[in-house]
Amino acid sequence: MGNIGSGEVLVILVLGLLVLGPERLPEFARKIGNFLKEAKRMSRSFQEELRSAVEDPDIEMKARAQGALLSQETQNNHDLEDQST
């Protein structure tokens, strides 16, 4: 949950109790918990998709070929600049 300590959690709970009241606080806490659970699930899903795309051998081979081509073009441009000076 980050860098929130027990003192901060206690302050948040007291403020929540004062603002929402004892009737609505448990319901609100459940909604926040469900929201955080869903956000973590979506984050995990996104990370898995990204990881599978990065680890795809076809995509990796294309990226390496494109990187080599860009590197070669850059080197050729530097060589042409050196010859013109």
C-alpha cells in the first residue's frame, strides 16, 4: 500500500468515521477495497500482456533487425558528415 504507516491509517479511519459516519464507513471501505482489487487485477493483466508481447520471438527478431538497420543508417550518416567536413 505504499509508505502509509499505522499512524496515517488511524488518522484516515478517524476522518472517515467523522465524515461518513459509523453506518456508511464499512460500506465505503468495502467499495474502496473492491476498487483496489480491480485496479491490481487490471495492472497485473496489462503487465502480463506487455511481458508476452516483449517475449514474443517474432517481435523480438523484427525489433532487433530494425535496430540494426537504424544503427547502420546512423553510422552511414556520420560517415557522410565526416567526409563532407
